[in-house]
Amino acid sequence: MAKILITGGTGLVGTRLTQLLTDRKHEVRILTRNPDAKNEYKWDVSKRYIDVKALENIDYIIHLAGAGIADKRWTEDRKKIIIDSRVETANLLFQKVKENQIHLKGFISASGSNFYGAKTTTDIYTESDNAGKDFLGDVCVKWEQAAHQFSELQIPVTILRTGIVLSKTGGALEKMKTPIISPLGSGNQYMAWIHIDDLCGIYIKAVEEELAGVYNTVAPEYHTSKTFSKTLASVIKRP
């Protein structure tokens, strides 16, 4: 059994991951701005504060925190929030782990499949390919750089570059279920996606088998926005 601290633990992935880790007898603690459960602990990034009890004897940190990419229009202020909510949170975790001399077995961080850039292409990217030169590529590069700091403390780092997460209980799929299902833009863009339980299974594998390195965590089945929309419409019986 491992003691695991999760940021973003009250979100879509964090909630499901907490449930599955707990089912496997791991101890899960959650960092949140407004704790209201016994396994939740307060943190405040603006004040550089983390409840020290959250860090006691932990084995792993799973870093899922980050403002939603598609939640609001990308103003300059929103872009800063998207980056800081990923990078500054990781920086704070690094600072506290270093200050308290916590010997983690691993730091596991989310990243995005948009590391390679948001562009229409038939290329299949591997983990060794270069980052994209657009905003989302830049977000992912800075996100991963913040995670890699933990290597300076001889802590293994795992990064999961994740596509669109599909779940019956919210997230992107719920937003796609419009009265008439239609692809985005031309419909020719390839969509990297993964089922929430498959993604959580990879996080669990990273803990239990002590994975380290960078992994593309997406389904092997390729869809464009057009073919995905057709499949979704067929399954939920909408035009």
C-alpha cells in the first residue's frame, strides 16, 4: 500500500482515480483550496502554503491540477491562468518537498497530447518527437519542465501525455452531446482520446510498477473529429 497525494483530486480524473486507488487499498490524500473531507488538505498557491500534514510520510505525488483548457476564451489573462495553474502548483510542491526533505518514490504528472502541437496531420507522434510551436505546445513544455525539477532531488518522474478523456459522468463527452452532433471545424483533425478507466489504470500502473519517463497515454484507435462525431451520434442515437 502506498501513501499518495493528489492535486486536482476533486476533478473528473482525480475523483475516479481516488476511488480506484482506494479500492486497491492505497491511502489517498487530496490537496484542495476548500477541504471538507478527512482525506482533504488545504493548499493556497498564492500564499505558497500547503498543510504540512498532507506531506507526512507520502510515497507519491500525482499532479493533476490545472485550469481547463477549453473552459473559457483564451485571453492573455486566461492563458496565464492555464500555465500558472500547472507550473506554479508544481513549483510549490517542489519547494515543499525539498524544504521538508521528503523522499518520494515518484512524482507523476499529467501533461497533454497537445505537446506536439494542435495541428491537422496524419503523423503519429512518439514520445521522442519535438514539441509544437503553438500555445498548447508551450503549455505542455512548461508543465513538463516543472515536473522534471524533481529529478534534481533524485526522485523518479513520470509524465503522462493525455488526450481527450472520455467518461459517462461529465467532461468532454458530455459537452459533445449536443442535439445535433457535428465535428469541429473541417472535421479532419485527428483526436487523441482515452477512456477514463484506462487512464486511471496507467496512473495506478505508474505507482505499483514504479514507471518512470514520458508516455503518450491515448487509445491506439485513431479518429478524426468527423469519424468520432459519426460514431458518437450513432451510439447515442442523435443526428
